[in-house]
Amino acid sequence: MPDTKPSRESGPNPLEVIGLFWIALGGIMVVAVYAPPTMFGKLTNLAAGVILLAIGLIALLKGRGKRISGETEDE
């Protein structure tokens, strides 16, 4: 009888999906810097966009790191 291991379902890692969402939202906020007429509004949009981009990038990299390390554990 062959020794079969239960196969993992290969699907998107939730951290990667959430990271892509935050990156997209941060990109929209950075583009929205040009919308408000006041400098305070522009700086607020820029700060929010940069924060969202950073959070999204961290989540995306963590998700990819878990996927890569998870594949090597099944030996």
C-alpha cells in the first residue's frame, strides 16, 4: 500500500489577499492627494496612503513568507 500524505489545498494565503487589498486602497489614497483644495487635506491623504501601503506590503510579505516556509515543512 503506497504511503500517501494528505494533500494541502493550494489556494491564496489570506494575508496575501488582505495585503493586496490594503496596497490597492493605499494607492487610491495616494492618488487622492490631488483632490482636496487645502494643504492639510493633501497631507492627510498622503499620510493615510503611505500608512496603508506600508501595512499592505508587510501583510503581503508575511503571507508569502509563510507560504514559502510552509512548503518546506512537509518533508
